[in-house]
Amino acid sequence: MKTLLKNGSVVNVFTGEVRRENVLIGDETIIGVGEYSDTEADTVKDISGCTVTPGFIDGHIHIESTMLSPSEFAKAVLPHGTTAVVADPHEIANVCGTKGIDFMLAMSEGLPLTVFINIPSCVPAMPLDESGAEILAADMTRYFRLPRVLGLAEMMNYPGVLAGDKQVMDKIAAAKAAGKVIDGHAPHRAER
């Protein structure tokens, strides 16, 4: 099934241009942007006055902090153009450990919103915390094999990185060995 969207303003995120273009879609895939005739599609929609953009990607979100399940979160963000997120299930992991990560992976599977996961790096957030769980490098390695897991989430323990703390460095090494992204925090020095 092919659909032709005619007369819309198409945003080119590479050049910054907004041009009046037609968009040809086959099933759920964009076939092309440009000049197409009505005969090339099964359905033709005139979208004059509308703007077509690529879906937005939220590069860092804690879905559980929204107090919504992944499916309800998807219902809230999709109408606003967010089509993918990179979630850090840090809070649920602090309470439930790997069971919380497993829950977020399972509940975000098959949604119309693409949910990627980064594995929480600091559970507990700091050694003095009284969280419900602890996640070590050995607990992370199985997740790094999953296609929706992109990497190690925000390494908040930058003092541990700077000091070469063994547990911190083991987590970084596990992500690196799996070829995953390592997301981090860094100390900020104020300019005087």
C-alpha cells in the first residue's frame, strides 16, 4: 500500500531547509521525497499547511520518573513527534535491581515508540544510599548482548572514574568490551 502526501512543507534536518515537497510512503517506510504523481500511490492526501519532519529522539529519559508505564508514556509523547527514546531505568533499578531493568525491557517491547535502553551505571547512586539493589559489572554483561541496549547509562560517579575505583572501571570495561556507548557526567569548573 503506497500513500502520497502532497504539498507539505518538508524539513531537511541536514541542510536546515524547509521546502514544499511530496512524500511517497510504502507501508510504513518513506520511499522518497520529491515529485511524484497521483498514479504512483494507492492513497493521496493533500497536506497543504502541514509540516513533515523526521521523528524526534529523546536521547536521555527516565520513563519511570514520569510516573507512567512505557505504554502510557508512548501515548503521551508520540502525538508530539517523539518516535524514539533512550531510556535509563536508573530509578526502578535502584529499587528493584535487574528485575526493574527486565520489567522496563519487557514493557517497552513492541510499542509504536522505539525504546532503547542504557543500563544504569550507579546502582546504588552512591555508596551511602540505602537503595533496594546493587548492580555490578557482572550483572550488566547479559544486557549488553540485547539489540535495544545501547550502552552504559550516565556514569554519575565521576569521582570513582577519576580515582580508578575498581567497580566503576569494571562497569566501563564491560560496556567497552561489548562495543557499547558509555554515557557520563563530568565535573564542571566555573569560570571566574
